[in-house]
Amino acid sequence: MGKRSQSRRRQLYGHDSRGGTNPVVPPPVMPANTVAPVVTGTATVGQTLTCSNGTWTGTPTPTLTKQWRTTGSVPIAGATGNTYVLTAAEAGKIVDCLVTATNAAGSVSRASNAMSVP
């Protein structure tokens, strides 16, 4: 059997000519959100809100990023952590957290519950 045929056989059947196996790498699977992220805390100026990741699936395991937002899905500049301290700028607005999951197959975002800041 020629080298080219052996190589093709390994690709098709996951075996090499010595009887060993080649690892089969599964194709990437797009991230999917199975449990929504949740914002907790007291929605009052000066208080800290916390955003959970929610639960995500995907192959390879997705990396997660966060963006805190105000009314109308407007990003709050520099607010990309797990927690956010509410400022006077958020008074009278609604605040939520957008979690984005990214892997080799792509990116998917899911918004948390919204909290109204008096």
C-alpha cells in the first residue's frame, strides 16, 4: 500500500498502519445558552450588582465576556467585569448585563434580567 493510500486510510478510519489510533477531533459546535445569566444585588446608586455567567455549552468550551448596559442596550464604557457599582449616571435607567460566549464555531450573546435603578 502506497504512502498516500495509508495516509487516506488513517484519515478515514482513525487508525495508523501499526494498529494504533489517531485522535479524532470533533468539529466545533456553536455556543448555546441553557441557563440565562442573572443580575443580583440592590439596584440603588452606589450599590454593587453582580452578573452570573449563566450556563453555556459548545465545543470547544466557550470563553465568556460581559458588558454592562443601560436603557436601550447602550454599553457602559469600561464596565466589563462580573460586578458593577451603580453611578448617578444610571439613576432612572434600566441596567442589565450581556454575556457573550465565543469559541471556534462563533459567538452567541444572552442578556440577563434587567434591573430598574430609582
